[in-house]
Amino acid sequence: MEPHAVRELLSQAPPLNVELAPLAKVEDRTIPVDGDTHIPVRIYTPEGQGPMPLFVYYHGGGWVIGDIQMTDASCRLLANRTGRVVVSVGYRLAPEHPYPTPVEDCYAALKWVHEHASDIHGNASNIVVGGDSAGGNLAAVVALKARDERGPSIAAQVLFYPVTNLDYTTRSYESFQKGFGLDRELMMWFGEHYVKGEDRVNPYVAPLLAEDLGKLPPAFVITAEFDVLRDEGLAYAKRLQEAGVRVESVCEEGLVHGYFSNVLHFSERIDAILARISRFLDETANQGRLMQHEL
């Protein structure tokens, strides 16, 4: 099927009947990314007094499908459980907007959040980036780009079953290539629409191939046991650790790709991982404060 037909089919699916986490405010806005071009963001503000720490979230969907509505329930939970203002980013999609447009949109969103933090009750000195699947890829790439270009400081990165390479040859690709939700052929379809030629090995497409992963933000990397992307996510966590980055890596036993955006079926497991993420982010913030005090 062509991407537009897949999007149309997905748009006809009935909304899931799930209980949404309580928040102080949910607001839709558009932000500038490229001249006169604007993209949508959805801002989730938890109860409490500001300024609050921030979380910039990039949705999954293979860079081809998906939108901020797809992860709405999960982002509400994320804001509620972590006490962070979550900004979910509706970056432009391939094949109409192939690489590097999604990367540039996501990086522009990070800069917008940093510059407008006070407008959304946020703390510009405590920004986390994160996402699921292709969104996890984009979060990892944004962290690389911010380091390389000396952009906004990122406190941590939270990567749910991220795409970190596009070679489709790992053991998990062989073991789970069909019948576990995200098929190998589907990942290849996504990749073909997103990027062409030599850019497949560009570190801003495949961060696992970056020569230097040092001086990146602390990372919480989540993989799923029965997922084609498991091994490349684990490999990325290992390489970050070898480069001296503080890493917590969790392989979710018995779970499949996409579980984080399926609150209806995996609410207990999502609650459990969010508790661990919240603890990791609090510990990271405390370590950052200690280091500043020592300086």
C-alpha cells in the first residue's frame, strides 16, 4: 500500500476507550520550523507549580505514519507520572518529507521548547528528549545533533525500542521477522520511504554507526523481548556505555514492539516502566545539581 492509503486506513480506526491520566492542562499549538512552515505540538502540563522540568516527545510510525494523537494517552501518563511538561511533536512525514526533514523538524522543536520554556511553565535547564521506535531514533539523533552543533543542553534521553540502524540483519530481525507486530518487511518499507542511498549509513539516520558517542546525555533505553529492533537497541545502549555515557538499559520480557503506545492492553507494564524512568530522571537531575555545586 502507498503511505497515504495506510494513513487513511489508520484514521478510520475507532478511538480506544481508555481512562486518561489527569493533568492540569492539555493544549494544541503550532510552532515554526522552517521559514513559514509550522508543525503541530501538543503540550501536556501536570498539576503543580512551575517552572517544571520538560520532556520533548517524538512519536513512532517509521517516519511515514503516526501523529501526536497516536501517543496521546501515553504522553498524558508520561506527564502525570514524571511531573514534567511533555511537548509531543508532530514532525513532517516521509515520503513527502524524507530525511533530513523529520530530523530538522524535531531539532527545531527542541530549540523552540528551550527558547519558550517559560511560556509553557517549563524549566529550560532541564529538558529531556525521548520517543518510541522511529521517534526513539529521532530523539537519539537530536541528542547527537545538539552535541555536534552546541545546541540546547539536554538533561537525558529516553529511547523506547529505538531504530538505531537500517541493515535488518540482526538476530532479533531473524527471530521475529514475522508475526510479532513489526515485521522485517514493514521496517524495510519504512526505511525505503524515509531515506535513500548513502544516507542509510549517516549517523543522523543510523546513530549506532556514529564514530563518537561520547559526551551525550544520560540515556534510559527500553527494548522489547519479541521485537525486530531489540538487538540494535541493546547494541546502542552498550556503545553509549562504552563511550562513558550513563546508561540504564531495560529489555521488557514478554513484550512486543509498540507496547508503550497501547495503554489499553499494557497499562500495568507502562506504569512500571514510567516509575523507573521517573526515578532515573530524578537521579540524573540530582547528579547534575551536585556537579554544578562542585564546580
